[in-house]
Amino acid sequence: MNKIYLLPFAVMLWVSPAEAQFVSPIQSGDCSAGDFVTGYSTTGARQCDTPAGGSPGGSTGDIQYNNAGAFGGRAPSGNGTSVATTTGAQTSGRCVEIDANGNHIAAAAGCATSTSVGFAPVSWIPGTDVNNAIVFVAPAALTITGIRARIVAAVGTTATISVIKAASGTACTTGAGTNLIAASGTVDANTASTTNQTVTLAGGGAPSLSAGDTACLQTANGASFLAGNGAGNITIAYTVP
């Protein structure tokens, strides 16, 4: 018949008489100083182990992390008392949004930037030579976004206008400066129309000016403007930065 043997810790085992000879009480014995008991072997022998540890990494206030099996420390970015968590891919250049669970996650689009928009108009009336007319001097680095012209009265003969940029110390002329209109294009001042003339910009469609650069008008038909009845306007649009 089967017998019941009572072992320490109130453990009850059902064993047959044939198996009873293999049951032995848990052996006694102390662990070494500083060790702790991790369990008992199949023979009932007490098993001991020495606790492992290490000194914190980094400096006071650092957040601890696993540095190849040792403690490492990283300084927090601020003086807050909470550690932010994140989820999902982290994409450079994205703003941070906080989801319903308090995670700091990358926004779906890039951060919005503040852009100032400016307009610089220059007009002429009959009997005015537009050659060398200064449209503006750039107060800061900027990008030209458009050049539009409205000719309300034709000059009466061939009359074209180039829009030129030149750095400080450089003559704002067709030869010395840089045309802001693609393919050395011009505005036709001898075609009166209620429709604006929109030119194609040089510089891949977004020519830039550095702070101190000058935008000016150039024409080889100055005498025609002086003698003619032309009137119109050219407006340069730009953004900063």
C-alpha cells in the first residue's frame, strides 16, 4: 500500500514503498557569510549563492542603463522628476506629440517653421528711364518666390527690362550682376495688357539673395523709356528665411 511521508515546509508527497528509500529529509547547513539560499538540490542539499551587484554608473542624478552588463549613467536633459517614454519610429526633424497614454511620439509631418513674406514693388510713368532703378536692398538672407509685371501703357517701341541682383560692392548691371529671370529673360514693357506678366525665375525657380544684396532693374532701351509713354509696375515677392 502507498504511504504518506511528511517533509519540512508542509510538503506532502505520495510515494510507493519502492520509492520511499530515495526520500531523504532536507539537509541542514548554513550558507557562507553574505550568501543567500537559492534553493535545494534533488538530494535535499541546501544551495547557496553570493549576491552580485555593482556601483551606479555616471554621476549623481544620472539615469541608469545596462552598459554591456555593467551599470551606465546618462544625464537627463532637464531637471524634471518624470522620465518620458516613447513608442514607434523616431524620425529626425519631426516635432514631438504626446499621445493619450503620455508617450512622446514623432509627429506625422515635419515641424512648422515661421516664414515672413515680403513684396517689393517698383513703378514707372511716361518719360521715366527705369535703368539702374533700385528695387530693394535685402535686409536679410531671403528667397525670391515670384516676379510679376503689369504694363498699363506700352512704351511704343522695343523696351525690355531685366531684374538683376548684385552683392554689395558689385555694380548692379547686366554684365556684373546676376539675372533673377531664367535664361536671361526680361519683362516686355512694350506690351500693354490687363493680364500680368509672370516670368520664370532663375536659380531652379527659387533664386536667393544674401543680406546686403541689391535687386535692381536694367534696360538697354533707356532712351525709349524717356521718349515713350510707357507706364507699369514690377513686383518682386520673397520669403525670409
